[in-house]
Amino acid sequence: MNIPDEFGLFPFQRFTADELRHFFVWCAAHKVSDVDLTGGSPVSVSRFGRRVRCSSATLPTTLMSSLIDELFGREVVPRVLAGNPVDRTIQINGDASGRYGLKRGERIRLRSHLIQGTSGAEEKAVSITMRVIPTEIPDILSMNIEPDLLEAMVCKSGLGFVCGETGSGKSTLCSALYRYIMDNFPDAKIVTYEDPVEYILGNENDLLPPHQAEIGRDVVSFAAGLRSAVRRNPEIIGVGEIRDNETADAAVQAGNTGHYCLSTMHTKSPGETLARLLGLFPPVIRDSMAWAVLSLLQFILVQVLVRTNDGGRKAVREYIVINDELRDNLSGMPHAEWGITLMP
């Protein structure tokens, strides 16, 4: 198959699974962040925050089921058609023949979300949204993290939050932090619970590679993962996202038992993050949990990606390091005012 070097329309011919695998590799090579495949619609991608059409023809609705079977497994289509969205990660590996344009030892991974709905004139159209996961974890020292923030991020216990909207680089930053800790503190034990597993954190030189569990495949929920984690004696527990009371409570318990729990939330500022976190707890226990959170919280970082003049994107961050002075200040006011106090 003749794969174009330049970015533009991809030469789809029959929309086979192998053709799509070539396309995914091409997307990774051209720094595409997201791929959208919907029956009855053209293939489109997001590149540097801009939506681009990548096929001259539409993706036939009649092919979607067979493509999903080949790419994700036969158990996925029945679940999607029954109204259950499905998350999956697929990996494409290279070999000696250079299949799909990847050499032996090379790989690409894509995080995928599948759901049924109406798209244009097509009813019950299956839509697949795919996030291209870079295989190389960036060096956190190359990410221009402020020194006081990095010091707070490499802590021994408590709670830390990396926040932002979808596609803001939260997973990349967390993965860079895990890798930095492994490289500088090789005896640290890291366990993560992700939905789904994105970056592969371990390498062959690790004394104990991070153990990564996927929600829905390896463990039923983030909360269940956290309850398991405290029995495994890790130094660091990574939680893909805190979005419910059960997970928030388990994270606090993990912090109280001397673990460092790193997680994310979809928030736009440190103040909003703290207010939303406390709002997850029922009113009857919110007061006591607020003080527990305050005693454990180490930092809140919120990141956005903004476009640059050269067409790329760069990270812009707002953060709060929770030091003793700030804790004393917040402890002198009702917890309902903490979020507002942290607002810029």
C-alpha cells in the first residue's frame, strides 16, 4: 500500500481493518491526536486542535460491525448495539517485515470509545472516537514544570491532582511524573488504575515495573482498585479519575494510610477542583471529609493546551501548592469558602 508522506487525504480503497491499521500508524507519524470513525460519514481527525477530513469517501455503515470485530473483538458489537458504550485500547505492533509501516519493536496504541447513535441521516450509526497515545513518555524535566510544583508532585504521601479538560494532556503529564519517579527512586512501587490503560509505564530496566490495571477488564471500578491498592503496599497509587463519592472516599483513606495518591479531575481551576471534590461527599460527612482532604492535599494543577503561532500547541498551567501557611489560612474559614478562596 502506498502511504503518503504528506498530511492530507489518506488513500482509502476498501476500508479494511488492515487499511485502517496503516491509517492509524500514519496518523501517529503525523501527530494526529484524535480519530473519528462513524458509519455513513467521512473519516476525520484532530491535529493540533483542528478538525481535518481524511477520506474522500464515507465509511460504509455496513462495514462497521466487521471492522469492530477485527479491531476490538467480537464481544464489542453486541454490547454497543445494546446501548452500552465500550472503552478499549488497541495496540499495533511492528515486525521484521515492516508491516503497517512499523519496524520490529515499534508500536502504537490508541484509546477508543465506541457508542451507537444518530449521525446525519444515519440512525443506529456506530461512532468510534480514538485517541492516539504517544509511545514515548516525555521527560518531565523538558515540560517546563515550575520547581516548587515539581517538588510538591514528588511527595511521599497525600493527595495530588492533575486537572483539565479532555485532551489537555493530563495523562501525559501523569505518565511523565511516574516515569521520573521510577528513574530517580527505583525502589518505589507504583500501581495505577486507568480507564483504559494508555501509556505503558514500565521498561526492562525497572526493578519493579509499575503495575497498571484497566477498569472493566482487570478491576470493576476505581474505588475497588483503591481498596485493593492499600493491601499491596505501594508508595504511589495512580487513579485515572475521581468522579464519585466512593472513589473520593477511598482516595482519602489511601492518603490517610501513608500512600501518595495521584488522580485527575475534569476541572478548569484549582478552586473549582477543590469545591467539586468536596461536593462529592454526602452533606452528613462533608465537614469531616473536608478537613481530612485539607490535611492530605499537596497540590492542584490545571493544564490547558493553547495554539502557538507555528500551528502547534503548548501547555499553560495554573497551580496551587498546598503548604502549611495555606492550610492554616484555609482552616480558619468554612470549607464552603475554600474553593472561592483559591480562585484567581
